Amino acid sequence: MTAGRRKNSAVIKTNKHSTGAKIVKRKKRTERKAVYFDYNLLASVILLICFGLIMLYSASYYDAFRHHKGNYMFFFRKQALISLASIIMAVMISILLDYHLLAKLSGVIYVFSLILMAMVRFSPLGVESHGSKRWLNLGIQFQPSELAKIAVIVFIPTVIIKMGKQMKSLKAVVILLIIGGIQAFGAKFLTDNLSTALIIMAIACVLVYLGHPKNAPFVIALVSAAILIGVGVIILKTNVHAISGFRAQRVVTWLDPEESLADGGFQVIQGLYAIGSGGFFGKGLGNSEQKLSTIPEAQNDMIFSIICEELGVFGALLVLLMFGYLLYRLFFIAQNAPDLYGTLIVSGIFVHMALQVILNICVVLNIIPTTGITLPFISYGGTSVVFLMAEIGIALSVSRKIKFEK
């Protein structure tokens, strides 16, 4: 009996151990399954890119046929290949890159972007196009100012975290704004890109606001800036014909496009005609009339007007909903990031994407002067797609570190 009991107890212990081992294995399997990846963000970006390629082909085939020896797929084919490569790059970044590594490399990226922008201005590798010297040819032609946005997004959060409690001081805020201002200065004076400089400073200001414990100073600064801009616009309207200079002319065109047809007003007015003629459901995909040389290079900054003409208000709302969902996914990742660094860099990406969408649409609607800012993932431009997808890859890398309690 004693031996039997020992044997039975041994069996029970063995069963307990085996059961415990099974539970541990199940827990490990559950933990493996709990690894998060924001497929919704990736899907929303791919959807936007596919939609953008359709609209790009529709907006560009006439211009491509005229200026590229009858190759009506010139712009579409180039953009499609770059977009496909960029999607693969973003997925690889999200899988292979631990975003914490960016904190260690952020200083190098910051300095490197300044060097590349300086090369545009001071080296023979700088390339001029459409009256502006913004491109750098290193075997592949691109705009270094796009890298400056990423440099600010990854470097300022690093400095904020190192400052810690010192963020309360005015000195810390000034230092961080100077850091953003240096990149903005580089974008403006080294690559002659004012719109990118404004976006860089806006990203820097929002990151400083998020890292600062007090809200009141920033609210006061924002209200003061809005008042100054309002007063400036009133002064410009009363002295509109006394303004001279290239960028000043853009303001004149914005205030009175009908009197400035030769200086950009014609494009603005035709864009508004395209939007108005589309109605609610549009003229139908491919049936735009304004893209037939009336709007020069309609596949670039003014592509939203072609969307409105061909797909109407319905198509415009669809685009805004797609961008809204993309921004929501970025907000979700920023909110659930495992640390402050992850939250801040994804917040910087959120601000960048949101600003480009808002500014591009405002330009098309003539709410603000022409800026030359593209509509993300939809306008033609290889540099823009590559760097935007690099940011998406970083955001996905942050999402992979999110852990949910069960």
C-alpha cells in the first residue's frame, strides 16, 4: 500500500509538473501572439498610395504624352516603382529597426541633414529646377530638406528626455527652439524652401509643447501669433500693390488672383474652377478638362483640384476620411507607446503628416498663399514618398513595442 501510494503520488507530481509545463508553454505562446503590429496603419497608407496612383495617372497622362515622347505612363510608372520600394522599405524598418536606436543616432542624423543641405548650395552636386535649387544629385536626385524633418522629429525628443526636469525652464524651451530653428534656417537659406522651413519649425514647436509641463505660455504665444498674422494680412490688403519680390508676389496673388494672372493667379483660378465644376459626384474618373494644360503639372501640388473635378465633393471627403484614419492610427500609437521617446517621435510624425495635408488643401482652396507643399502619398514626387514612408516605418517600429494587458 505504501509503495502504491508513493507510486500514485509520484504520478500525480509528474502530472502536475507536466500540466505546469503545458501552462508555461501556453503562456509563452500567448506572449508570442501578443506581439503587436499596427496593420491598420500600414493598410491605410497602402490604400492612400493606391488611390494616389490612380489619380496621378488620371491627372498626368496628358502632360506625360506631350512632354515625354508619347509615353503617357511616364509619371505613373516612376511613382509606382518608387512607392512599391518605399512600402518594402517601411516594412523592413519596422521589423529590423528598434526605434530606441534612433535616440543614439539622432545627433548624427541632425548634423548629416545640415551637411546635405549645405551641399545643395555650396557644391556642384546641387540641382536647380523650376527656378529653385533644392535638389542634390548623389547618383539619385532628392531633396535633403525632407531629411531635415526626420532629423527634428528624432533629435528634439532625445534632447527633451535628457533635459528631464529642466524642461520647466525658459532656457530649455529656447534651446529646443534654436535646435529646430537651425534646421529650418538650413531649409530656407541652403535649399530655398520656405514651406519646408515653416513645417520644421511647427514640428519643433509642437514637440516642445508636448514635452513642457505647462500649457499657458504656449496658448498665449499661439493667440499672439494669430493676432499678428491677422494684423499682417490686413496691412497687406491695404498695401497690396506696393509689394515687390518673389514671395511677396505670391501673397499678392493670394489676395487678388484675378489681377495677377501672369504671376500664378491663373493656376489658382483654374484650380477653383475645377473644384466648382465637379459638383457632388464629379465628372467621372479621367474626365477632367482642367488637367489638359489649363492647370500646369496638375499631378503635383494641385492634384486635389483634379480629384474634386473628377470625383466631386464625395471624392474629396473620401480623401479626407482616409487621411483622418491614417492620423487616427498615428495618434493611437503615440498614445500607447511604451515610453516618452516613442510618444514624442510618433507625435512629430503625426504633426508633419497633418500639416502637409492641411496646407496643401488650403493652398488649392486659396485659403493661404501658394507654398509648393505636396499632398502626402498622392502628389507626384519620389523624395516625398520615400521620406514619408520612412516615417511610417518608424511609427510601425514603435507600434511593435506596444504591450496590452490581458
